[in-house]
Amino acid sequence: MCGISCVITLKGNAPKSNSYGAKNLTQAYELERALLSEQMEGSLEAIKHRGPDDRGYWFSDYNRVALGHVRLSILDLSPEAQQPFHDPEDTVHAVVCGEFYDWEEIREDLIKKGYSFRSHCDSEILIALYQEYGMSMMEYLRGEFAFVLYDSKVETIVAARDRYGVKPLFYSVHDGRLFIASEMKAFLAFGWQPEWDVQSLMECGYLTDTRTLFQGVSRIQAGRYLSLQSYSTITQTEYWNIEYPDKVCQSLPSYLYEIETRSEQEMIEGVRERLLNAVRVRLRADVPVGIFLSGGLDSSAVAGMIKHLMVGKGVRLGNEGSATANINCFSIKFLDGPGDEFDEEPIAQRTAEWLGVKKHIVRMTEEEFVKNYSDAAWFCEHPLSDLNFIAKVALSRITRENGVKVILTGEGSDEQFAGYGQLLADFLREPDLSWTSRSLPRLPNDLRLKLLAEEEQSKGGDQKTIKNFRIADPPSAAYARKQINNVGIISMTSLMNAQPLLSPWAQQEFGTQDPRVVGVHNLLTGTVRKKMQLKWHTLHSALYIWQKFFLQNILLTALGDRVEMANSIEGRQPFLDHNLTEYVNGLPPSVKLRYDPETQSLNEKWILKEAAKPFITEELYNRRKHPFSAPVTYPVDGPLHRYIGSLMTKENIEQLGFLEWEKCKYLVEDGFVHKNAVEMRKLFMISQLVELQRRFGVKRAEPEYALRPNEADIQAFQAPLARTSSLSRL
Ligand SMILES: Nc1ncnc2c1ncn2[C@@H]1O[C@H](COP(=O)(O)OP(=O)(O)OP(=O)(O)O)[C@@H](O)[C@H]1O
Ligand SMILES: NC(=O)CC[C@H](N)C(=O)O
């Protein structure tokens, strides 16, 4: 994908005739332009990994708006497709990151309506679409994208992200200017000084709402666009959201609700057809396309479908000349870890052999983790309690080394089809009353309640793998749980909880909020909470939260865009195609988690397994999901122990400003020597914060009260005030 960096001078901040040491206003604008060019170059340089093929920027008259772009050329590699794009009258300008599918049909349609195009790049359709449909153009956009568009006639900036938030977009107001960019590091060249947002860190705001790790920097949320009107008013508008059908209440007369009438077979075919289409449109590129292949169902289904489309339907894969060309798959192999439970590579190998595709492996030794550790933190811009994201940085590197520029992944499937173990309890909380088909075995109510009780009791696993990671809710979470009809996801925010390690002042200022309560409050609007309480089945409510929280802010960032783009690889996610997801959202919960009367258990992602059956091995059809996780514990005196130990020093911890060294100093021993997985996860997080501090030059966090003026300053300040007020009394 590409990279975007834009700056808009807000109303009231235009240069004066003596700004920048100028003699007059004309010179002030000239000097400002020279400075802005230099800053823009620096900013684009910071995100050049997102677009190493081309670079361009455009400034409006009086430097009011600056749009910058680095390009990873995917469709139409000619200079004609260089960005920013402009309309023929030079009034609308845009920079785009990502892919718009169906672009050829849209382009044809727009040509018939009188628009012309200079390139054969999908991004170019944006301006014409905007001119034709205004903001309802969002309806026409299908794919993974982010863009900034400027309409000078109506003095409006629009900055939008795709429906699921695959492509990032951050913004910040600083010194009278609005910055918008694909990654926060792009702001540094404009003079932004990062400061920790400790509140956001402690409340996990950087994972649940619009906040980031840094004060004053926000994210545009998935399915929304930011507008800046008349260079002064910023608003965010939702253009799309996830919806689920009404769970039906059988106590109502049937004319008051809709009962599911489709057969299972119809639904299976419905999923298959839409997934095949979502994969097919994602194979179109003028560069080589490959797959990130794991040992799981999702990427294997994508790989199998690609093979089917190429061999069976003659569809071309990227710029491959023939439909029989090699399919390149890339897989991670974990080595030096405590065992096979994390390594899916042997299964991926069997899938690759079955499909007859070419497989490349990155071997994740401890040395490989250390080699990529600092860069991974820098690219991701937030810490993670698992090292799986570092493996993905290494994976994208070997992908690039093998000449592949675009990869398809299986990300987003678990959040549509119910792939996580934690979702079993949420499915069992309510009966699924939407279904009357005789072919579907209904889960008897007493068995449902028994299974639910068992699931609830299994809380508090060993926290070694994410698979088993569950935490009993403290009483403060009850309030949050009540508002979301008791679904369980918010406990996951505790994974990042570092409150017990705060220094006393930070504990006082930031250590009081329960991230679960804040998360529910900030993540979900009142309308959505009402739907969770009254309309949606509990499985669907949980899936909504997984998508808005875990998928958007962890999986698609630290395990998606950021780690792919670290090595200039474009990731495409067929499971996040809204034509598919809207269909899947409308299916009954019982076909996602299917009850098997023989084993008296639930089979996750059942409908997907059935839809993908012709394209996957029997092994995968019968396999339970294993979340993608790197080993958590590592040997004493090994490369990771030494490296993380070197980051976890008193000096580094104190430089962060908000953590207490005395509370942190045992973590290395607890994690590496005593193999405590919970402490190890904290260690990963904190050592990454240390890396971020260093690479971003983040200011040390200081207590609020230390910033207040001392007594002498206050008296000096009050003296003239006292005189004025006594005068005014006369
Ligand atoms: N070990 C791996 N090697 C290469 N890519 C991987 C690996 N693990 C995960 N991925 C990529 O990340 C995506 C998301 O991982 P995830 O575990 O959710 O899906 P999956 O492994 O394909 O299927 P399942 O959810 O059934 O395990 C995968 O579809 C794949 O594209
Ligand atoms: N890398 C991208 O974001 C690609 C943008 C656009 N689709 C192009 O091919 O240029």
C-alpha cells in the first residue's frame, strides 16, 4: 500500500508579513513554501517503506493545503499513475492508499458519464466518483483503502478509511495545523514532539477508541471519514457499520419477526460464491501476487480458492503470464521455542504439497526475533504482548526478497465466522431462535446451559498461549458487561494491563480506571449498546466487539498493514470484503458455531469449513482453530534474554517517566528464569515501549503537579492582577 502525509493550515494561522523573518507577505509565503517542502520531504522519507516506487506532493495556493504521497505501484506502473491526482479544472485533489476493487467497471461507467482518466490505476477513479456522487461515493468503494481528498471550491478536506480499518490514517492538530498521515512517524518532520498518553496506555484507549499512545494524536475509525470544513471545523462521520439481524423472539406472533427460510446448502453456496468473488478481485495486479500461508483454515481456503480460480477458471494471478504459473506461499516456522504448539509450518507444508504450490519459509530463531525487534516496534507504533508481529515483519521481508509485492491473507475470518474459543460462551448465552429448518440439529436448552456453565468455569487458563488466555472479571467489569448483554470480550483488554507497575504519581493520576469500563464506553455508541441488549444475538454482539477492537486495532495493524508495509508489501484480505461480510452477518449464529449432537460440542466456523471444503485438505477440514501466537517463554542467557535484559534497565524505565523501576526490576527474572508467561507478556510490552521512546524521541512523562507554577511564580503573576482589580474598584 502507499503512504499519505498531509498538512492543512487551520483558520487564523496563515503567515503574517513578518513571519519567517520575511519583509512582506509574498516573501513570507515563499519562505513558508520552502520550509513546508523540506518538512514534507522529511515526512515522506519517514514513511518511504510504504511506497518506495514513487513520491509526489502538491501545495495549494498560499500553502493552505499540502498533500503528500509515496507510492507502491501495483496497478499501472507508469508515471501516469503518480499521485497526487487532480481533476482537469484543478479544483479537486487527492492522495490514495490501497485498492478499490470493481474499479474497471466504475471507470467505464464514469467515462460514459463524460469523465476522462490519464491512467489505468484504480486510485484515479476517486476524484471522478466524488464529482459525480459527492460523499455517497463511499457506497461505490470496495476494498482496503485510505485517502485524503481536497475540494478547493467548497474548502473541504475529506480523510477516509475503509470499512474494517485495514488501511491506517492518523491525525493531530499541532501549532495551528492539521496533520493527517498513514503512520504517526510522518508527523515528526513537521515539528511534532511526541508525548506519552499515559491515560490511553493504562485504559487501553489505543486499542479500543480513537486514541493512540501519543497525546493529541487520534485515529480515524474504520467505516468513517473525517471532514474539515472551511479550515476550521473537524467532524467524523460514519458511512458504514456492521449490522446483524434481529434475534427473533418466539413469544411474538410470527408476522412480527423474520424467520430464516434458507436451507443450509443455500447458505454454504452463498458463502462460497461470495468468498470466491472476494478472492478473484484481489488477484488483479500488475505485479507478482502471493499468499501468507499458515496451518489454519483461513489462509488455506484462500490458497485453495486461488488454485481453483487459476487452474479451473483461467484467472491470472497478478502479472503472471499464464494461469498455470507458480503460486508463491510464505510461511513462518517458529524455532527455539518451547515446542510444537506454536508451530503450524508442518501443516502449511502439507497444504502446499496438496495444492502443488511453491512454499518459502522464514525461520524464527531467537536471533531473528532480536534482529527485527526494534524495527518491528518502530513500524507498529504500539506495543504488543506477543512476539508474533515480529515474525510477520520477517515474513514480509522474505516475501519482498522473493520479488512478490502483493499477498493475500486469511485475516478477518475468525471475526465473521466465529473462530475464537472465547466465543463459545457468548454463543451459548442465548438460544438461537432464528432458525426453524429441520435439518439443523437444535441445541437443547438444558444442554446449552450446561455447556455455558462449563465454558464460564474454564476461565483463568494458564495464560501461556492466547488460546487459553482468559481472566476472571473483577466486580468493576459487571457494569460494563451489563451494557453489552454480558458478552465476554472486554476481558481481553486486561492482556495489556500494566497499572500495577505505575509509579506512585502515575498510579494516582492514571491508575484508577478499569479498561473494560472505559472500553465499553468509548468503543460502543449508545445505539450499538441498545442493539446488543435488545436486538442482536449475543454471539453477534461479541463478534461486533472483536471486529471493532481486536481486529481493527491489533490484527490489522501490528499483524497486518504495519508489518507488511515495513517491507513494502501490500496485504489484501478477502474475508474483509463487505459483499461477503454483509452476507455472513445475516446468517444465523448456529451455522457459524454448529452444534454436533454426536460429540455434544460446538464446531467453530462451520459454515466456512463447508464452503471451503472443496478447496482444502481433510486435515484442515477437521482441525480446530489455533490462534497465531509466537512462543512466550525463552531460555535463560539466550539472545532474547540478553536483548530484552539490555532494554529493561533502571535508566530506560525511569526515562519513560510513568513506570516504577522497583516494580519492574523483577520482570526479566520472573519471565526468563521462572517462566512466568504473564510477566513475560508485560516484559514484551515494556521493552517495546523503551524502543518506541528511543526511536520516536518521546518526552519523558511528568506528573501534572510538577508542571504547575511554584509559589513564587504564582505570587509574581498575581501581583499585577491585584493592582488592576483594585484600580477597577475605584
Ligand atoms: N505461521 C504463519 N505463516 C504465514 N502466515 C501466517 C501464519 N500465521 C498466520 N498467518 C497469516 O495471518 C492470517 C491470520 O492468521 P489466523 O491464525 O487468524 O488465520 P489462519 O491461520 O489462516 O486460520 P485459522 O484461524 O483457522 O487458524 C493467516 O490467514 C495467514 O495469512
Ligand atoms: N500500494 C498502494 O496503495 C496501491 C495504490 C494503487 N492501487 C496503485 O496501484 O498505485
